[in-house]
Amino acid sequence: MSRPWRNGRPASLWVGVALLVLILCGVGIIFGLRARAISIAAQDVQRLREEQGKLQAEIEKLRLELAQAATPKVVEQKAREILRWVYPDEELVILIRRR
């Protein structure tokens, strides 16, 4: 077979183009994954800020309750509710319901 060999340039050109495409895809994947991670982190930050707002509201509510806890009216109310205390001239009636 006395076939003439082709010049090696077109093959090396295609290899160069393939390597360039491969490198660009790799860089694109890296940046894409980075953007996805940033998006997930932003969603987490938003969720945590909402949770922080709810906790701040609960803290303010508890601070108000704590400020009012020393008043005699609140102390009496809690003693009646939790401890079932009554004054000596009162009678405590507990109803037991049968099903």
C-alpha cells in the first residue's frame, strides 16, 4: 500500500478544540456548582432570619410576662391555676367526668 499520509494538522486541531471544550465545560461545572451552593446558603440564611424573628418575638413576650410576674394579681392567678390554692373561706370543687 503506497497511500500518502495526511498532514497531521487537522487531527491536532480537533484535539485542541476538544481539549478547549473539555476545559470550558469543567470551568462551567465548577462555577455552576458554586452558584448552586451560594443559592442554597442564601435560602438557609433567609430561613434562619425568619426563625430569629419568631424567637425575638417570643423573647419579648416572655420579658413582658417576667416584668408582670411580681405583681400580686399574677401571683394569685398562677397559684390558683397551677397549685390549686384557694382562700380559707372558699371551697375548691373538682369535677371528675366519667366517659
